[in-house]
Amino acid sequence: MTQAEWNAVSDYLTDMLAPPDEALTAALAAAAAAGLPDIAVSPTEGKLLHLLARTQGARTVLEIGTLAGYSTIWLARALPPDGRLVTLEYEPAHADVARANLAHAGLGSIAQVRTGAALDLLPRLAEEGAGPFDFVFIDADKRNNARYVEWALRLTRPGSLIVVDNVVRGGAVTDETGTDPSVAGTREMLDLVARDPRLDATALQTVGPKGHDGMLLARVVD
């Protein structure tokens, strides 16, 4: 199939199952107006995250990598009124856009955006006793994916679900000799997950407007 065919199928499924609403459309528009990169999850991927969090019965969510808060909105909407979501964003300008988008979506009281390097913020969350989180979504710089999963394990409990985005890299994940740090970081993370007895995981390839990629899903076990 061609990219055009993938896009057509994605548009059809989005219209049928994940139609945009005003807050989601406004979040994407705000991201574009601010010059943020067009790397947010697709609508159907956002709906998948939403359904996974709801199926999980999540009350607490940790997101590593906020961008403009598009995926954050999907996840926060899966939580009960007294639920809590913490999302970590490296770029202050991106975090400002995300805070405004979350407030516009009526989720400012549920979702908290923290600014800084995730590997600096995650230890602080642990010190605060912020966990355990029921659901973790990792979608930040890929070279640190393994470190993010290690921290996710410290901040979750048996039964928690960890989801990592962009694990196929257009098929480059199979390249053992490549020099792309994002691919190397993804391969290191997959190796860690495959070997860690605390995780039961799988990964699925995806195609669509974001090209050829995929997501890893890992359940924390006893």
C-alpha cells in the first residue's frame, strides 16, 4: 500500500471512530500557530491511549513528553473527576502551549505540566511519593527510552500499563549497525523490556499519517 492509501484509511477510521472535537482541534491549531513540530499522535492513536487508560481503570497517569498536550487531553479525559495526570515537557515554550490547551479543554485541575528534563524530574516525583501511577505513556526523546522505562518501573505497581510510542522508526529498528541515536535508544529499550521479568510486553506496527511506526505495550507483573 502507498502512503496515500494509509492516509485515506486513517481518515476514514478517524471520521468513524475518533472524530475531532473543539478542544482537540484547538490544541492542534495552537501547536501549529506556535511552530511546534507536527509529531503529535494521530487521532486514532489518541483514542487508543484513551481506551487503554479507561480499560485499565486508571486514576493516575504519568506522561513523559507533552508537546502541545494533544495526547494529554486524550489521556486526561479517561480519568475520573478526582484523577491525576502528571506530564513532563522539556521545552518551556511547548509546556506553555500545553497548559493553555489543557485549560481550554477544562482539564487544568486534573493535568499538571512540569517543565524540565524528564531524567531530572522523574527522581523528584519519586522523592515526592507521586506514584504509583496506573498508566505511563512515554513519547519523548528516543535515545533515553530505556532510562524512561526504568523510571516507569520505579513509579508504577504490579498491574500498571506502560506504553512507549515510535518503536518501529519506519522499520529502522531492525538495523543493528545504524548510528541514529533514536534507533539505538529504542533498541536498547526493547532489549530491556524483553529481558526484565517484571514486564510482560508486546509491540504493534502502525501505518497512517505518521508513516510506518508502532507502539510497545508492557504490563507490570509481580
